[in-house]
Amino acid sequence: MNPTIRALTDDERRALAAARLVAVESAPYLAHALFTARPVAAEGLATFAVDRHWRLYVDPVTLTEWGPVVAGAVLVHEVCHLVRDHAGRAESLPGPVDHTRWNYATDAAINDDLLAAGLPLPEWVVTPAALGMDEGGVEEVYYGVLTPEPPQTEVGCGSGAGDPVQDWEPGLDDPQTPGLDDGQVTITRRKVAHDVRDAIAQGRGTVPAGMARWASDELRAPSVPWRKVLAGMVRRTAALTAGRITYTYTRPGRRRLPQIVTPAMRAPRVTAAVVVDTSGSMTKADLDTALAEVSGVLKAVGGTVRVIACDAAAASARHVRNARDVQLIGGGGTDMRVGITAAEALKPTPDVTVVLTDGDTPWPDSPGRSRLIAVLTREHGMSRVPAWARAIHVPTG
Ligand SMILES: [Zn+2]
């Protein structure tokens, strides 16, 4: 039976606030996430769960039964699913996702950490030991070790933990219970990663090992979902270029009808060139951010990317397999137009040219031969990016 979703009453809100206080006390580095998640009442859910828009579903009856101490520990557990992006990581697993197995793997990784930090989780929670696995492992490793599970009909920890999206989940912009959009989620996650890093540096409280490892990965990780962005750009280009879309029958389409296999559309391989702004105005933080995005582009295209360092002049393009190999030469004035022209002169012409800059640059007047994605570390430059290009703001944190 589907739970009934509604806003919390004042009494429920107060009860949840008490639980959240317990949660913040036991995991202060998660305070920002605990206060950013959007609590919603889910009558009949019989537990807590989260969705991919950072709604926190709370069954009011369960909240009362558990009391603030246990409810607080479960809040930390649920928020860990969100912070550690178990929804996004489920999508990167090889093959069709075994949701039940992924839920066990992520629960084991979280609870391992939380029990080590002394949180009073209910006795029945999933732990690595209970599943016969070593402690201190990462989610994907646990997933690989666990045996496949038959699909489970009940909700685990929700779509925010990597479960399928439920039909009772409100849409992103639901007026009564609005969720967080992808941009807000990315920024929240980064802030938490910084809080975790600061907590470790200052020796405040005990930061569990898994949480510390997550934070250092997160701070190195690109902000832009490159696979999605590049595929979207190329699909649009392909639609304009007759004959570029290839159909294949090897992978069933998403909307599969019984007995009928519809062709899945496979996006053509993306070739990308990256122009990195190396002018004097780029700070170390700007360059670190740029390199994190270069590694994201590399991962998305799965091979090499041609990278051009550019200040007011463009250096020659280099084939790069790893972001570490990017040579950041420059230090002068800024004109990304020069780098874009150099990128478009490459053979073969890249489908997409990605410019990583602080934004203090002139832009070309008209589109060139490849699609332009401008990734800016400063927000004020966004309005100057031409309308025909795609502009993405990535804060340096
Ligand atoms: Zn869970």
C-alpha cells in the first residue's frame, strides 16, 4: 500500500526537531545535510526513507515509536545515503541494477561507519559482519561481493538511496513538498564534504573512516555530470545531422513492451576538446576545479581528450589521458576565443568544446563547428556567455 504524503504537523515537526538535535550532536559534520533535507510526513511507510530530491520521508507513527535517540540515529543513516550519492552511484553500476543488493551494500557501508562512531542504531540493522563481509569496505565492493537478490517489492531506503523512483513520490516542484534540484544537491554535498574535512583537520568529534574517504573523493570529484551533459549535447547535434543516429537492438529500450524489443538509441561516440583558462586571474582553487572537471570529461568520454591551455594565446593541443598530465602554462591576459578557434581547427573537429574559465573573457559572436560548453568558476561571468552556448557555473567551494 502506498504511503500518504503530506506536510508535517507542528507536533510532528517538533518531534523531528528533537531527533535531529540528537543526530547533529552525534554527527556534527552532517549538520548542514540534516538541516537541508526536506522532511515530509509519509503515513503508512513504517520507516524513514529519502528520495533523490532530498526529501526525508518520516512515518509519524514510527517517529513516536522510536523516540528521539533511535530516530536521530536513523536520520543520520538516511542523510548518509543522500550525502554519499547512493542514487547517482547506483546508475554507474555495471549492468541492470540489483536494487535490493545495492540497498544491502550501502546500508552495510553506512552502518559500519555509524556503529564505529558509537551511534545507537536499532539492533536489526544491516552490518558487514551480519552479511559475512569485512568491515571498512566501500559500497561498490560490498555490492560486488554480495550474492544477487530476488527483487524486493517493499521500499528500502528510497530513491535517494538508489531504489527505483516510487509513483507516490511528489515531483521536484510539488508546491506542498518541494524538493532540491540537482544544482542545490551538488552544492549541499560539497559543503558537507568541506565540513567533514574541517572536522578532521580540527579533531572535532570522531569522523568515521568511510565518511572521511567519501569527503576526500567528493572534493576531488567533478561537479558537472559530464556523461549526461555530453550525451545531451551530442544527441542534439546528431538530430541535426541526418544519419548520425545509430540504432542497436543489443540493449532493450526503457519503455519495453511485453514480447517486443524496441531499439535502444546509442549515442555516437563523443569527441571533446577542452580549453583551460590559464590566465593570471585564475587562482589555484579555480585551476583545481578546472582539473577536476577535466578528469570528469575524461571519464565520460572514456579515452583521451585534447586539452589546450590558453591565456591570451593558445598553447598547442595535447592528448591527455589523465588530468595530472595537463600542462597549465600561461599567466597572461585572457581571451578564450583564441583557444576555441584552436580547438575547432583540430582534426577531427571535436563534437564538443569545453571551456573551463573564471569567466573574465570575451566570447565568439557566433557558433563555430563544434558545440560550446562554457564552465565558469565565478557566477558573475555567466551573463556574458552567448545564448547559443551552454553555460554551467561550478563554484570553487
Ligand atoms: Zn539505508
